[in-house]
Amino acid sequence: MARQAIVNLPASSTKLQDIIACQKTDPELKEVRNYCSLGWPAFMPQNPLLQLYWDNQRYLTMVDDLLLYNDRIVIPREMRLEMLDKLHESHLGITKCRALAQTSIWWPNITSHIEEM
């Protein structure tokens, strides 16, 4: 993703800065950000919470200090409920909520979290 494309993400610059700040303090994402910047280890890290990130490492990248999954924003754990609420505000139903999420945000098991909501 080109640096200019970050402008096209579905979030205000203020919200992006909030997400970046949360990514930096989230214990899992802090490690993932580090791996994306410095390189992934040869073997799966001992932390079992990192397994799903490890499995998706080829899709994870850093752009302008923001962790992305392809062109989707990786949402820190503490912001996930807020994002689920935003997805459901429009009352689109599960299929459309999943489709909307698949174009904008990501975290491990997001699809099942949308269905549970």
C-alpha cells in the first residue's frame, strides 16, 4: 500500500492517530508491529496469542506507523467493541457487516465476533 493510500482509509486522521496509539500499547500488536518492522522470527513466538498473527504474517505490514492487514486497519483489542458497535449501527445484517469489515478493518477471528454480536 502506498503512503498516499493511507489517506483513503475509512477513518479520520484523528481516529487513525488513536488507533496507532492503541496499537503501540496493545501487548500483542506491539510485538506484531515490531516483527513487521524488523522481521519475523524463524519460529513461532512462545506467546500463543500471536499464533493467528503468525499465520497471517504475509498480509501484515506497517505504513506510516500504522499496522495494516493488506489494506485494512488492524484494530487493537481495546477498540474492537467500539468497531463492532459502529459496524452494527447501520443495521445491515451479518452478511453486509462482514462485507463492510472486509474492506476496512481486521483482527483475528473478526468474522466470528461479528456473528456473535
